[in-house]
Amino acid sequence: MLGSTLWLTLATLLGLVAGFAREWLLVAAWGVGSRSDAFIVALFLPEALRMAFAAGLLSAAALPLFQQRDAEQREAWLCSLLPRTVLVGLVLALLMSVGAPLWVAVVGPGLSGEAAATARESLMLLAWSAPGILLHALLCVPLQAQSRFVLAGLGSLTFNLPPVLYLLAWGADSSAAGLTMACLVGSLCMPLLLLRSTWSLGWRPWKLGRGSGAGRELLARMAPLFGSNLASHGLALLERMVASLLGEGAVTWLNLARKLINLPLVALMSLNQVLLGLMSGRQGEERLALLRRGLACTTLLSLPAVVGLIGGAAVLVALLMPSQAHDSALVELVAWFAVPLLFSAWNALFARYAYAGGDTVLPLRCELSGSLLNACLLGVLPFYLGLPGIALAACAGVTLTGLLLLRRQGLWSILAWRSQASVALLAMALAAYLLPLGSGHLAQLFSSAAAALILMLLLATKLKPWRE
């Protein structure tokens, strides 16, 4: 489990670093203002679609269905779903492209007239990345079923690399149209990367499989997952709407903070993908034992990252984005967004425990309750606390979701989550009060890194997630 997680982590990390580099180069080339806000608003829907499928929207539903079939049935299943997936992608692209004025008005209500026009033009083209994104997600399923996680995990890198190269080459002379075309090239490269492996599994473009009811069966499993992702990205949409009302540049700050916070999550995303594949073939105590190890691994990987982010937020912003180092809003936002990282990682793990057992409805109900609390607080906290209010609202929603997942799956008294949560809260409080007191960026960076490393060693000694 840990070996597969490590390789998938490295592959996914490259993609997340490329995604952060794209935002970083965008700010370096265009600055923080209406121009960068416009492109980020235009990219929101295609990026949300890509991230939803990268997080397992399709694989969480399709992997158990694929594994329960024999070799001949798997080939027919894949061949029958491929053309339908492309068709759904084209329909989504058309809806986003034709409805671009409406989507831009919803996502960025605070944009100026010129910025809104630029966002509409960009979204009309970016919408056509949908077919490639969906096709890539489907082609990843047979690879994950064979425990070939690395090639499937390179999708993010493939998507982000062309826009990164474009911004590196053109810099301040880059245009929204050029950057949009680079993103489209990345979306087309995503499924092309997997075609050779899919061909070796028996797929041929002229063969139409007869997987009877495969589409309906998959949609029935995906419907609750889609609702969960819709709630998650609906909150992200609401965050950007609120940020656009907090002043020019707030959307870009929020986006940069989210990208920076996503970097430590790469190992957790990889761990969850591996665990889903393992738990899908297990029952009862075997599946519960994997969940316990997964919980220990999640705490071991995420809590030190949270401590490092809280203590080193200022120096990270200064090193990665020196032009924004003078502004405390981004520093505070990064530190506050780090707080719910551990608990959101736990939630993803608990949800996949349910998915592995064929239940995709219960996690949806729990997440909807947490999302409702988050949405209510987004209507209040940011207008009193500024951008940190967005992070506090997210923390409250994540906490409620996790408690409901534990209670409704009967895991409340089975897992050692209380002791781990207590240690986590104490470590975060100490990081917030002690680590930023270092004098100078170098001292603060080393103190934060040292604290994170010591904490990881202590957790490893106590939790021992490598034990069977």
C-alpha cells in the first residue's frame, strides 16, 4: 500500500506543482488585478470538472463495477462506455460554451465590464476541454484496477504543462487567448497519454461493446458522487463569488491560497486512490483493518504538513510570491486554510470506506449537511472577518461532515480518531503561537520545517501505519 502510494504521490505531485506554477507565472506575468481575476473565473468550471474526476468522481463508482467482471466482460464494458463518455463531454462543452455569459455572471459577479467580457471569451474556448477530461477519467479505471496508478496519476501534469510552458515562453506578452489554447492542448493530451495502455487492454475504436446496462449502472452509482462533488464545487463557486465582492484581487488571492494548500494533499489523494482499490476487494474486518491503517497514514502525512504551513505561511508566500509578500491577506489566508486540511483528508478516507462497500449515498448526505453549514457561514463571516472568514466557514463544514460520517457508519467508537484529533488541535495551536516568532525568514523556515519533521517522527513511532 505504501509503495503504490509513494509512486502515485510523486506522479500527482508533479501535476500539482505544475498547477501552482501556472498560477504563479500568471500572477508574475499579469499581476494581481482584474485581468488575472477574469481568467481564473473563466477557468473555474473546466478546472472544477477536471478536479472532480481527478478526485475520483468516476473511478470511485466505476472501479468496483469493473472489478466484478471477467476479462471479456471488462473489454465489452469499456468499449460500450467510451463513445458515450465522449458524447457526454461534447454536450457539457456545448452547455458551458453557449452559457458562458451566464456562468461568468454567476462565478464573478464583482468583475468589471472589460474583465467580464474577457472571461466570457476565454470560457467559450475553455469549455471544449471537457471531452478530453472525461475520456481520461474513464481510461484510468482499467489501469487502477491493475494497480497501475502512476500513469493514471499523470493527468494533472499533462493538463498543466502546456500553459506553464506558454507562460514561461511569453511572460508579460502572453494573452488570454494564447493561454486558453494552451489549456485546450493539455486537455487533449490527457487521454492521448493513456491510449497505448487502453489499446493493450483490447480497446479498438471500431469495436462497440455490448455492455448491457453498463451506462445506467454506472450513472446510478455516480449520481450520489456527483451530488457530493456538486456540493463541494458549489462551495468553491460561492467562495469566489464572495471573494469577488471583497475587492479587486481577492479572487486571485483566494485561488493562490487554495493552490498552495493543495500541494500537501497530493499524498493523501494518492493514498485514497490506492485504498479504494484495495478496500473494493475486501469485506468486514479486512476492510476495517485497511481503514485503520489508512487513518494512521493520513494523520502521519497531513498533520506535519499542516503545522509547517501554519508556522511557515509568511515565509512561503515571501519565497514563492515575493511580489505579494507585503500583503498580509494572503499569508493569513494560507494559515487559516491549513487548519481543516487533516479533517478534510479524514472525510475523504471515510467516504471511500463507504464507496468500497457499494454505498455512495451515505457520504453524500453527510457532505450535504456540512456544505449547508459552510454555505450559511459564508454569507456572514467573510463580511466581518475578511478572507479568513472563508477559511473558518470551510473548517466548520468539514468538521460537521466528518462527525456525521463517523456516527452514521458506526465508526465512532471503533477508530482512534479522538486521540489523533486532540494531538492535531494541540499541534496546530502551538504552531500558530510559537513558530511565527522566529526572527527572519530563514529562521522561520527552518523552525517550521524542523517542527514538522519532529512531529512526523513522533507520529510514526506512535501510529506505526506500516504494521499489518
